[in-house]
Amino acid sequence: MQNILLLCYNFYDNMGGISGFLTNFPPFINMLVSFFEKFPVKLTFPVENMVSLVSYRPPRTGRHLQRYDQRGFRLVVGCIPYRYKKTNEINSSDETIEVLVISAQNGKGMLFPKGGWEYDESMEEAAIRETLEEAGVVGNIECKLGKWSYESKRQSTLHEGHMFPMLVKQELNFWPEKNIRTREWVTISKAKEECPHLWMREALEELVSRQQPRAKEGEADRTTSK
């Protein structure tokens, strides 16, 4: 087991950090599965659970690497994780996708994963990291939805938030903030109701507007196939 843990950590370091590791995570899982299949002893837990548990570093703490703009605004980045519904009865972009929301630390309302953008990472890397730490999902990050200036009610500080869409490809069973947050797939309308922040709802509206052309293309394809 010690050799397996060392293999996981070496793989992480050789992949160039979190972004490279996440990109190569599925092939690595397949490699581990093939490795364990060679042994006659049957494992009592899924390989995926073991790898997700040991391969990710703990959530970052402190703000010594935190980025601020020239106005003194704290720069925050995050993702709206989404997935396509598996149904043939789709009438609008609101029904085409579901989004993943997480519970706030104070227990008031549901949020999208986000956190501070730090100096040793790109904006996209920070968004991927925060989404992994808080929501336990990985996927394809897409073009930024926009930026919003807002005041943090909890800390009474000014922030500039940058949000990205993420098409989720994998949900992990273990992630750094599993014990302090819950996650839930919800409809667009429910997300709008439960999200307490106007700027996050505006980011969600931008995601929906991007989905409208795709919904029309899907409707055209279904009409043609009849």
C-alpha cells in the first residue's frame, strides 16, 4: 500500500500541478485498475475512492498568495458546474441542463463553488481548484461568463468575482470539503430561487443564454429525425 500511495503522489507532481493532474486523472485510474487486477487479493473498496482520497492536497488556507486589484478588491474565481439532462422531452434551455450547488459554510442558502485567485496559478487553474475542493467535481472549463463586483456580507470586504462554466465529467466520492458542505444537482429555476446573491444569479443567466442556441440545435435535430 505504501508503494501505491507513493505512486499517486509522484504522478501528481509529474503532471505539473492540479490542472495537469486533473487532465490525466481518468487514464491514471484505468492504469491503477489494471494494476490491481493482476493481484489475486480482492480489494474491499473501490480504487477510485482510494485515489481521490490520497491524491489531492488539502484545501489552501490563509491569504498570503491572494490577488487583489488596483482598487483593493479581492479577486475571486469559481465555476457553475453543469450537466445535460438525459431526456427527449426538452422545451427550453432551462430544462436542458442541471447545475450543481453547494451549501454555504454558514448554512444560509446554496452557492456555486468559488474562492480566492492566488499568485501561483492562472485564473482557470484557480477556478478548477476551488470547484474540486468545495464541490468534488472535475470537468471541462469553458469561456468565462463575466466578472462582477460585490461586497462580502460576511467579511465586509469588496470582491471582484470571475465565474466560468464547467461541464462536469466526474463526481468524486471524497473531496477536501466533503465534511463541511453538501452538494446537489438542481434545475435552473431552483438554483435561482436558492442562490442568495444577485451576481451569482446573473452569472447563471449568462450560462442559460449560452445554452439557448444549443437547445435550438437539439430541437432541430429531433424534428429532423422524426
